[in-house]
Amino acid sequence: MKFLVVTNAPTLKEDHSYQAYTPYVREMDIWSANVSEFRIISPTQYNQKLLKSSFKKQPTVTSIPSLNFSNVLSALLSVFYLPIIVFRLFKAMLWADHIHLRCPGNIGLIGCFVQLFFPKKLKTAKYAGNWAPNAKQPLSYRLQKTILSSTKWTKKMTVLVYGDWPNQTKNIKSFFTATYNDQDRLVPVIRDYTKALEFVFVGSLVTGKRPLLAIQIVAQLLSLGFKCNLQVFGDGVLKPKLQHYIDDKQLRKHIVLHGNKTSETVKTALQSAHFIILASKSEGWPKALAEAMFFGVIPIATSISCVPNMLDYGNRGMLIAPNVEDAVSKIVLALGANQALVTMSKLASGWSQRYTLNVFESEIKKLLKV
């Protein structure tokens, strides 16, 4: 099978091999293991720091320019590049037996239009953003959702989305992302929530993830007399600001910014943590929550995208408003019932352990018809 991936994610050549963002590479390794020929059409330049890995099965890569409409010059260049991108997409889709779109994104949007000319080809689209029908999103995102969900215009397409949503067309399939294998399933350690509490934050240190809020929540709990610590795993532009805040509030003893660490290091931390805080502004499928829940860590998260569904509307974790007062009041209230938290932890792990890489690979094979 000739398998084509259309994506905004840059594919970078380094040390004689193609590399890309690590979580994306891990997923594509599963897709590509089940096909004979693997091609990616994407930008091939990126001028920012990126956590990357090499593809196990090296793809053939067709390079296209990035699109950027943030200023007048970039917009003019993007308009100039548009015919080149459309031509290369059309040529690549003509080659493919299976077309796989990665959305949302500018390249994904163009791919949505070009795939309309190939109604007889098998297609999948991974919509990694918020699929909630009432979500406030840019016009380009809404347009991609409209095209992908239209069974009148988009043929032989399965659209993989996060969460269960009402009134969807028949080509929309609720899906998931996995990190751990069946053999990683363990009976989670029963935590004691009456003693010192271990909190974790896993994610990029950027405004959208609200890492400062996680720090402020733990700082407030400390000020109320609770014994607790916070380990922050991840890197980003906010790191200097966060470190300054920690130093200014004299929190170094309790809050540590570890930066990017290996998956094994994070896994070890999750196996003993009590809570994970992720008060994001927007999410698709927050892998950090699913990974933590796998080991019985109770999530504390904002009610966005499919998160309420993941947390069973409060039975498998705590849904908070994005402010310190609401979060702390809910945490303090929950800490008054140790056994209820033990039950919540068990429910969280029981749900997350249903979604392993083994199950993920089985579902991918069904989508590829292999």
C-alpha cells in the first residue's frame, strides 16, 4: 500500500535520517509499519527548538513551503506559494493508495480541498484539535471540520476525533492516542491522600498550557498548611518567568522545573504522584492526562474539548475553572475524603488502561484495511 501523510508538522533531515516531533513520530511509526510505501508531504524547515526523533521506517519526503498569514509580507509569500503546494499535493495524492490528513492546520486545510478530487481513494484524517461543535475557533479550523464531516463532498474518509459528540455524520469516529503497552498495565499503588502530596505538571511551558496556574495552585495549598510538592516536566518560553516566580516566592524547596526529561523519567514520577494539573486553554486529546491516569494519578483539569468525557464529568478527576480560588477550594474539599480519592484514582486508571498501544495498532490496521 502506498501511504501518504499530509501535514503541517515539519519533517527535518538530520544525521542522514528524517526526524519530526517525537509524539507524532511514535504514532506514524505504527501507521507506517503496516504499509509498503510511506511518503510525507510537509514543510522541511523549522527554526525553533523541537523535541524530535527519527522515523523507524524512513519516509520519502516531498517538501512544501510553510504558510504564514501573521503579517503582510508572509501573507503575500504564502499566496505566491499556494499554487506550488496545490500542485505537489495533487501529484502526491495521485500516487497514493491511502491519503492521511493531519488537521487542523494550513496544510491540512489545503489537503481537505485537494482530496475532494480523489473520491475513490481510501482516506483518513486525524483531527488533533478540539472537535466540540460549539468551540470558538478560527475560520480555517471551522472550514476543515465542515469539509471533513460532509459525506456529500468528502468520500471514503474516516475522520478520527477526540471525544464523543452528538449529531455527527457517519464518517466521524471517536478515537484516542496511546503511550503504553498492555504489559505496562499494573494495579496502581493505593495512595494516601492524608500525608504529603505529590503534584506533577507535564507539558510545554507556554501560555496555552497555563503552567503558572499550576504553580500558583500548589503555592496556595502550601500557604494553607498542606504538605505538597510540584514537579514540572517540560520546556518553553515561559521557563525563565516561572523560575523567577518560584525564586521570588521562595518555593524552590517544593517546586522544581525539570525541563524536558525522558519518557522513562516522567513515567517513574507518575507512578508515585497523587495529582496532575493541566489547566490548558485548548486541547485535543491531552496525552499528559491519559498517561498520568494510566498509573492512577488523579487529573485536575479545565473543562475543555474532550476532557470532561475523559474525566467522566468529575468521577475520574476534578474539573476546575482556570483560577486559583476555584481549583484550591475543590482540591481542599476533595482531600477531606481519602477513600473517595482512592476510588477516583482506581476509576482513572481503569479507564486509561483500556487505551494501550496494542489496541491502538489494532484500530490502525482496521483503518488501513490490512
